[in-house]
Amino acid sequence: MNRLAWLFFSYAIGAILLAGCVSPPPADPVTASLNEPLILAVGDSTTIDGDVLTLTSIVEDSRCPSQVECAWTGRAVLQFQLDTADGQRSDFQLITIHSPARTTQAVQAGHIFTLNTLEPYPETPDHKIPQRDYRATVTVAPLATAECPLHENDPDGYLTLICRHISDNGIDVKPADPAGYQIKDIQETTENGRPVAQVFLNCCGMGDFAVIDIGTGEVLSFRTGDF
């Protein structure tokens, strides 16, 4: 092989090796629809209602293997990242069991995120599932409804959550309007070991009152004020 041919051959081999070392650019997030189940692998991102949702990792999978009898069903903990259209970023978790909180749901940026399933399921105690093999099915729904709109001065959506809780459970709050509450005060504390918000409302008598799980948005209790 003459010198010119050798130089060309060396250049070609170098170019091939270099190309093999360069990672392809990350794919653009896939656009998903509200209220439709979407499937995410670890590292996948999806754009939904202008925000970008990413499943960053499965931080725990202690689910009882299907071929074993366990005293506890175990759980899987999924870590998510949400980048909103206005440049805000938040991290939150969804967990496969209610223990006792509704951990399969989380309220973020005016939406309710619900974990439907996590596959595959472990079969034996030594069955370690690689991160790349997990597939989570999640549904994203608007927090607000026609009967329970969002409120400008309520960034955590507490008033909307309370309104929906009243509507879903058929609670009579007359003379209050479930969509017309205003917040008098919020006190953050713990209840049964988890962070909660005690929300004091502007109606009626001694004031209506709700307790909301800060992590999941679940309304744990609600009472009307005594006259």
C-alpha cells in the first residue's frame, strides 16, 4: 500500500471510530394528550399541555415477587421531573401503593399525575430489573374543571382540590359556594408522619377547614365551620 493510500485508509478508520464515540443528539420529547395514558421508559420525556414530563429513575422496587408469598406487597417508587412552560422545574414521586396516602397521584403545576401501572413485575427475589426495561403508564389530567376553576392567588391549587373533594363526595357546604372559597390562612404541619397543609377558609360561621397532603394533593379531611 503506497503512502497516499495508507493515509486515506487511516483517515477513514479514524473517522469511523470517532463517529462511533459521538452520542446521537437526544430525541425531542414526544407530545402526549391530556387524559390519555402515556407510556414512559426511564429517561423518556413527553410534552403535555406545554410542560415537559420526564421519568428520571426508579428509585426503589421492593414489590413482592410474583412467585413468592410475602407479608407485605412492597412498592415501587418512581422519580419524575416536570419542566413547565414558564421555566419552573419541580421533582416529585409516584408510588405504586396507598400507604396510607394516595401516593399513586400527585398534583403539580395545575395538573393531576396518576400512575396506572409499572411493568415488568418481578418474578423471583433475585430478579433485578434493569432501569432501561421499566415502562410506566401515567395519565395526566387538568386539576381544574368547569365547576372547580383555578384561582389566581392559589398557586398550589388548594381551593380547586377542596372544591373537587366537596363535589366528588356530595358534601353540603351551604351557604358556601365550593368554587367561591377564599383562603384565610394556611398552616403547614405533619399528620401521621407526612407533611400537610391546614387550610382555613373564609366561610362560614367559625370557618370551613381542610387538611391537604402536600406531597400528593389528597384532601385528607374537610369540615364545615360551627355557628
